[in-house]
Amino acid sequence: MALKITVIGTGYLGATHAAAMAELGFEVLGLDVVPEKIKMLSTGQVPMYEPGLEELLRKHVAGIEGSSGRLRFTTDFAEAADFGDVHFVCVNTPQKHGEYACDMSYVDSAVESLAEHLSKPALVVGKSTVPVGSAERLAARIDELAPARGEVELAWNPEFLREGFAVHDTLHPDRIVVGVRGERAERLLREVYAGPISEGSPFVVTDFPTAELVKTSANSFLATKISFINAMAEVCEAAGGDVVKLAEALGYDERIGPKFLRAGIGFGGGCLPKDIRAFMARAGELGADQALTFLREVDSINMRRRGHMVELAREAVDGDSSFLGKRVAVLGATFKPDSDDVRDSPALNVAGQIHLQGGQVTVYDPKGMENAKLLFPTLRYAESALEAVRGADVVLHLTEWREFRELDPAALGEAAARRLILDGRNALDAERWRAAGWTYRAMGRPLF
């Protein structure tokens, strides 16, 4: 009999995972405690922007003409427990207010609400990013609560989704990591991921702690690489070097590689910053805090880049202590392109700081405008890059959307009060902008 799958939590991770499991041929039931979200998903709509996700949902959501009908949604834990053989937990693990530590309340609630209805053999699979040691505790809790005690197992299967590529990363993962305690859990997960495994995706079997550590370790390594090149940008500015050429030379070293060596205003989003902070907090609880003290500097370098961009903008408009009377255009609101996610966005952070210092800030972003308005309602928002730039004393390029790389500098120059652009992502063609009469400046690069 074919496995039936439930997905607990239908946010960014859960909605993508549910649609992908249906695409792999399984009957899937998605669960969320927010009725409005379930209503939206049941009509094939998604509450966030992720390329290809809405099309994949509509291909499988029951009740939509021409769909496979393999994907449904509910708010009922009892229904989910009765339906599924494998239950994926995909709820959020935000940073605690006022602390570095991870808030496990959503995971705990989801697991407990499901477990008390599990009266038949089942496998519960955690996908959320959690502090190491959580799986051990949750396995014990499931054993306490599940009516089918002894026949319900836990496994941990961390997610490695990149926003903007989540559908591809789920259907064609670069690796599948599973933390299991027994052969049955491994066998079931091999069955779930049979398609990707047959295509060559590596299947790595570990214990619970190792599986939990993989995602936080990967994010910490990535954050370190990004902050390293940003630290080099600071040195380049002090020494008169060019961080772009430095990164190019470093990237040819096969031990280092060229990816994520683009200096700029740093990383943000809902995962990287909170994950490295939670990792530091958990290491401290385990008595291994000294092992991760370097992550404090990684975090510090990253946050410092935002302030540095504000200072560069102030210098550019000849401001002394404020931006009073200055018009500033900000291209970008999301923390990265191909997403509408503005959580901990460096772009919005910079825009907000300039606004608080008296600047008349106008923001444009291809997909993140509505979310940005919710977080920063006092900023001005434009319907196009051209409108945002109109009358601006300085233009800040802060999210590397393709649309911004393809802008016509000459046309924008006609609208701006001054042809002055600060490239916070080192992603624009400097010579092209300078040829159109713009003064181009980027982080970690010489003026000319």
C-alpha cells in the first residue's frame, strides 16, 4: 500500500514540502492551525512569493480543475493522525524575544497535538531547524503521549531550501540527511525520497544529534564566508584595494570557491541570522560556548555593514549629522531576490535608518512591497524603479534583483536630481553606469 503523508505547518517550508510530496506521487494532507491559510491553500493560492510554487500547488490541490487531487488541507489533528503514515513537522522556530535562543513552542505544540491522536504505527519526521538535543526530548514526549506507544517513531530530516529555489531544492535535493534510530524509519524515508535518490541525490543516515547539527552548521559556515568577504571589503576600503578583484582571485582557489564571495550589506532573512544565534545559545547550554565564539564576530561584521551603508549614503549627499531635506531612492526591500521575504532585510534596515535620520526615502521592490509596507508603513513606496529614483539625491541598490541589473542608467539619470548611485551588492555594471554619467560607488571598491 502506498504511503500517505501529512505535513504539519503550511508556511514557506510546509507548503513547498506538501506540494513536492504530491508531485512525487503521494497522497498528501497539509495541516495548519490558521484557517485563513488553509482556505487560501485549498484554492491553490500561496501566502508568499516563491517561483513555481503556486503552479505546483494548483497541479495537485483537490477540487481544482485538471489537478491530480492528491493534495488536501485541514485544521484537524485527529484527521491528520488517522490519514498519515509519515508525518512531516514543518513549523517555524523563531528567535526568542530578547534572547539568542530558539523558540521551540511551535514545534512542541505541533508534535504534542499530533502525538495524542496517533493510534496506529506511524513515523513523525522533524524538518524544522531546532537546537541539538531536541529530537531526543521530542521522541520521549511522543512515547508518553501516543496511544500507539512503541509503534510511533521519530526521525529528523533537516531542510536545505534556498528561497527562490525551494521547489527545485525539494524535488532535486543536493543531499538528503536523515537522523534515525532504527531500520524501519530509514526504510520509510528511503521510500518517501525514492525519486530523488534514483536521480542521484546522496542519502546520508546519521543519529539524531548529527542530523540536527547539519543545518545549523551549514548556515554557520555560509554566514562565516559572507562575513569574511565583507571584512575584506572593510580592509580594501582602508587600503585602497578592490574587493571584487580580490574575491575573483580567491574564488579560483578550489579550496575556497567563488560562491558567496560578493561583498555588500550582508545577509538577512528568517533563517541565517536567527540560526547562528540559536546555535551560539545552544552551545553555551552544552558547555561548548567557546567553540562558537567566532560566530559573534560573524554576526557583528554582518550587522556593521548596514550601518556602513548608511554612512556612505550620508557622505554621498554631504550630510553632517542627518539626511534632512535629502531624497533617497532605495532599490530593493527583500533580503534577497526572487522572494517577497523582508524578515531582517538589510535593505529595509538601511532604508529605515536613513528615514529615522530625516531622509525622504522612497522604496521600490519587484515582489516585496506589501510585506515591506507592513513592517515600515512610514516609508514611501513607488510602483517602479523610475518612479522611486525621480528627484533623488542618491540611489541605493540594496537587493540584487535581475530587474535592477537590467535598468537603463541613462533613463534613470534623466529622472534623478543627481546621478549618484551606491551599489550595496556589488552587482551592477560599474562601467555601464559611469558611461551614462553616474558617479558609481560600491562597498570595498575604489571610487574609480
